[in-house]
Amino acid sequence: MHDLRHGTASLALACGSDLRVVQGTLGHGSVVVTSDIYTSVLSEVYHRSAKAIARLVLGKARRTARNLRKAAA
């Protein structure tokens, strides 16, 4: 039964659930217990996070380059 709780927490986070929602679902009094003990980061979550960061950085770099070209023109 204990492994099911860990699995539930990890899968809920992989699906994009908020950590506080997972905390409430599991009935933990502290979000620290949920995050430190009951969750494992799945490789797909790492991948999704890396892609989101790349989109953010590349988007900002493109906007900056566009603004520099406009200023130079």
C-alpha cells in the first residue's frame, strides 16, 4: 500500500498536478513531507521542464535579437 502512495504522488506530479493538491490528496500536514519523501521525479518530468526552460530562454533571445535589429535599422 505504501508504494501505491509514492506512485500516486509521482504520477500526479508528472501529470502536472500542483504539489499542494498532491499533499491534500495524500492527507499530509506538510508539503515538505510530500515533496521530500513521497515524490520521485520521473524522466519525462525532467524532459518537460528542460523543454519549457529552453522555450523561455530561446524566446527571450529571439525578442532581444529582434529589438537589436530594429534599433540598428
